[in-house]
Amino acid sequence: MGARLRALLVAIVPVVLASCGGGGDSASGQSAATQGSDGADTSSKSLTLAALPGETASANVLPSFYLAPVALAAPGNADAKSPGASALKAPASQAIGDAMASVSSARLTPQAIAAYAAAAPAAGTGSTVVTTYTPAQIRAAYGLPALPTSWTGLSAAQAAQMGAGQTIYIVDAMSDPNAAAELAAFSQTFGLPACTTTAISSSTPLPLPAASTTGCQFSVVYSTSAGGRTSTPPAYDSGWATEIALDVQWAHATAPLARIVLIEAPDASIGSLLGAVNLANAMGPGIVSMSFGATEGSWTASVDSAFSSTSMSYVAATGDSGSGVEWPSVSKGVLGVGGTHLTYSGTTRSETVWSGTGGGISQYTSAPAYQTSAVPGLGTLSRRSVADVAFNADPYSGQYLAVIAPGSSSVSWHSAGGTSLATPQWAGLLAIANAVRAQSGQGVLGLAQNFLYSGVSTRPSLYASVFSDITQGSDGTCSTCAAHVGYDQPSGLGTPNVTSLLTAATTSTQTQAPVVTPITVNGQAGSPLSFSVAVTAPHAVTWSLANAPQGMTIGTSGTISWPKPVAGTYTVNVTATDSTTRLSGSAAVTVIVVAPSAPTVDTAAVAGQTGRALQYQVSAHAPNPVTFSMSGAPSGMSIGASTGLITWPAPVAGSYRITVTATDTKTGLSGSGVLTVQVTTATKGPVISVAPINGVAGKAVSGVVGISDASASYITVNIRGVPAGMTLQPSGQGILLNWANPVAGTYTLVFTAIDSNNLSAQANLVVTISAR
């Protein structure tokens, strides 16, 4: 019996512990910290990310490149012999036939040009001329630092002017297997430094180590749609391959010593390209160049967080949709780049708006803090306006592009354009600016618009020095499609005068517009609401509200008060105006006011036993303190009005349904819950009845030990001190003892009974055997 009892207990104990919560905290609903293998405490956190609608995530973007419909004669070798030799020479010109001139240059691939040319009638040259610029000519036209005569032995300052130590992330879709070979051919032809191809595998630790400060590096990374890395390249696409070649070559032409990381998304969907941007963010500080676009929608704000890293700058093409607005250039965190038609012959440059550029007013994105009425020509906006800046983009005033078809080693040359061409060049300019700033111990520009709008355009003399204001041309017939003095949608603030731009970028006295932090605030109808709005500004600010509900005010410290909120959701525009510069910044504050809710009381089943005092803590949920009351309670039961603690000193057996009510002390609203109380008669456990046994040595003796337990399903008995020769046998509700040949002496038998309720009892039986 003793052995059986012990086995039963060992089997039961683990089950009891698990049911009591010993196996974890899941029953209690509490969070728990765990300890990692290194001994450090760890805990879990969760983030809520806005999800793109499925049809949006899978929608495709389009590359923004243009090619003039002609295969160019190979450029000369003057720059290969002496970098920058072509800088002050006239650009190349090549006439094309009328049949080819009628071919649209939008997303025109080299393969398509060859097919059109093969089908075109063999006629004389037409009146249409394609002008094409070398990297040295573009540098001279826009005032970039001249290429060095040798790429060895550069000082740190010289290398910085070429973008050394900076990283440009080229984000594109699909694959260009010849990107490195095309870059090598382009660099050799135009006297640019050769780039060392550096592998970045799917297991390379992120962020990446700092870029080299002495030489160019080029890497290709294949991203997954979720922003991870894979060793499997995407499929080849002739259009995207052309875009990739264009982006890589002209980022390098602008910032020849910058590291270029080409990130190829697995497809052209919005979701996959967002994944590629997120991968760039994980790789470390740099400039993200995006020469693609999709029509904006109500979803664009939900992915703005992809363009929020303060160590990154994001640059995107405005596309070719006229006044139509495209994502990602419409994002407040992205520098939108429009396009111009360039005329330059070695002396001064002149530009007009390229008729194919994009730019307009967003239908969904609110005006960013940097686009204020203090910017010349901008006016007062309620929505984001693009472009922000511009660069040469007309393929008929295009720039050289080297293309190698799959399976070939021959280079074909083309005149490239599109806002795709302008975008990587602005990425290169920002990389150079960051490199030059680093030389003087300054940080990266980050959101370049703060510098370009607030720091430059609001200062008339600096604006005229840093930008060439484009005042001629248009990209459509709408009232805002034409260029004019100051900011305009097709060309933004204008095109850069890079020497002045770099000087301004390293000047520490940049004027910043106030930046107001958007927030969401929750309140309850009828309960006074007060909260503060944060602002970053160089000087004291004044505050104002727009679209505020009746009764809401803002104080001089930025504290918003609403004594009597009314239920509803409100979007309030909060503006902070710099009292010194008069620049202003705004942000949307979302105020959600809900109607007061009644308290709720959790229902529960409460168990007790007679003879044992009962206590139970009622669980209630309410926005304000509550008082408790109850009905249907048995005699002697009470509840703490402020605590909700039920006590019953002497429970009586039976079943009871008690209604507990919680009343909100502020609103007077109340809620109830039912408690079911079951009180059972307490069990007493086993009872052992013994009587002493007396006998004479050698003469048989016997006795009975009675064991009873009215509430148990079984009883297990252990007996210690049993003398040799004595037998024990269960008999009904007792144990029969027999000793056929007792030996003289006094013996104490210890009986221990344990019932199925784990209650126990113990008794001693004394057996006295006298000698004959």
C-alpha cells in the first residue's frame, strides 16, 4: 500500500502544478520576461505597421528613363587620355531621319531602337538633331569640381569633392547582368576611376562598413520582396536593365569615388521596391536613388516611414506625367527631381523646362513644413508640391549611356534622358555635399529639403547663387505647368550651381523652418482635454490652429486645451511660426474623442467551503474610479464600496447568484456582472479508530483498526512498527490484525491514512504481550 501511495502522489503532483500556472503565465494573462542564453533578461515587443492594400502592393511601378531614337557613334577617346579634356568642347550632335524622329523616346530600349532602325526607310538624314554630353561637359555646365588629371595621390579634400567615403544606393527592379561591365566601359571611355567590384552576400553583416575614402567600390545586391537578401538574381528585363545602366553610370559620373550599391528588387511591384528601400536603410548611411514612379494614392502616407531615416537622403524622379504626381517623389521625405532641356557649348549654360517632365500638386499628401510661403514663387500650399529641384533630362540634350546586350561584349552608345537621368545625378551631388561636410566635421544633410528650401531659397542672394532659376518652358497646358520666377512645379527651385551649392552646404548658419511633431491624442467626451505639441526651431515661435473644433485653443507654450470635448475624430492643423525668421512649419494633430463608456464587471464562478472564511476580489473596468454595490447576497456577505473586495466570514453551504454593480464616480454610468458562488460542506478527512491489544506470549491475538471517511473515494494506509509474524488484512472499513505466535514485549504500530482529497490522519496502536 505504501508503495502504491507514493507512486500515485508522484504522478499527480506535476498535473496539479500545471493547472495552477506553474507551467507559465498564460493563465494569468501577464507578460513575462525570459532570460537569454547569455544570462541577460530579455522581453518581447510588438510594432504595428501599416499594411499596403494587396492590390497596391502588387501594382507595378515604371522606370523613368528616355532614350533618343538613335544609336550613337562611339564617343572620342580624348577623356580617356586626359580626364576632363572634353569639358569646354561643344557636345556631340547627330542628325536622325524623320521616321526615327517620330518614335517615342519614353522607355525606349536599345533593342527597340535597333528594331525600329531596321524597319525604317533608307532615307537621308532629317532635320532632327540629338545633342549628347559627356560627363566632363556636364560637370563644367553645372559647376561640379573638375575631374583630376590623375586618380592617384589625391588629398582628402580632393577625394571628398569626388564623393569619397559616401554610399549611393541605386534601387531598381529586375536585373542587368552586364551592369559592372557597362560601368567599366563607361568609366574607361570618359576618364573616370575604375570601380572595384565588392561582393555583398546574403550573410554579410549589416550595416555595412564605412565606404572607402580612396577609391570607388561597386556592389550588386539581390533583395527579396520583404527587404531581405538572396543569392538568386531577378529575371532580366531590357527596360529595367537600361534604367539600371543609366542610374549606375551617372551616379558614378557625378560622384566618381562614392561607393555604389545596386539593389535589384525581384519584380517591379510597389511592395518589392519598398523592400529594397528598407534593405538600403539597413545597410547604413547614404543616398537612396529611385528612378521610377507610380501614380500616387491614398496609401502613400502609410509607407512614408520607409523614407524617415535621419542618416539617409532619398531622391526620386518626378516621372513624365505632366501635372500628374507620382510616388515616391511625392513623399515628404523624398527629394523630387524634375527635368530640363540643357544648352551648353563650353561657356554658359541655359535651360528650359523639358516638356516631358512631371510635377504637380498632390491630392493626398499634406504640405511639408519646408514648403512655406517664404519660398519665392511657392505661395501658400495645403498639399505637397513636386518637383523640388531639377537637372538635365531631355534625351535630345541627352547624356552618353553605355549598353551591353545580354550575351554580347560589344558596347552600344545612346543619348539618355528622363527624370531618371536627373535623379542619380542629384544623388551624386548630395553624396559630394556629405563628403565635403564630413571634411569639416559636419554631419550628413539627411532631409535635404530643410537645407535647400529653408536654408537657401528663403535668402534671395543665396538662392540666386546656388540655383539657376528656370523661367521658360512648360510640361503641359495647365495653369501651373509653366515655369516662372522662383519655385515652379516642373523644375522646383531650379537646377544647381554646384560650386555655390557645396559652399552653402558647409556653412553652419543654415536657416531652418520650425518642425512640428504630429501626434494623435485620445480623450473622453465631457472630460477636459489638455496636451502639448512639440516643435524644433532655432528661435521662439508663435502658435496657431486651423480646422480646430469649437472651444479648442492653443497657448503660447504650445499647450492645446479643450474644456468640453465633443465625441468625434478631428484633424487639427497646428502651425508654429519662427518669431525671428517668420518661417513656419505645420503638422496634423489627430484628436479622437469617444463617448463615455459604462463600467463593466467580470462574471466569475467562486467556490468556497463551510467553516472557512471566503474572500473574492471583483474585477471591474472603467475609465474613472468606481464604487461597488451588490444585490442577492446571503446574510453575512459584504463588499468594500471602494475596493470591490467581497468577504463572508462564515459561509453557509449552497449555491448563490450575486449581482455586483460598479458605478463610475464621474459619469454616473454603471455596469453589472453576476457572480455564481458555490459553497460546499468541508470534508473532515479520514478517522482511525484503535483499541489496545493485550496478550500472552505464544497465544494467538487479534484486533481490528477501524478507518472511515465519508467524503473520499479511496483511502491509502501506511503502517509502521509491525512486529514480525503479525499479518494485516483489509476488512470492510477497517484492517484486521492477526498474530499467531506473539512474542513478549510492547509494540507501537503507527497507522497513517491519506484519502483521495489528500486529507490525512494518524493513530498509534499499542500491542502488549506478557510472558507466560
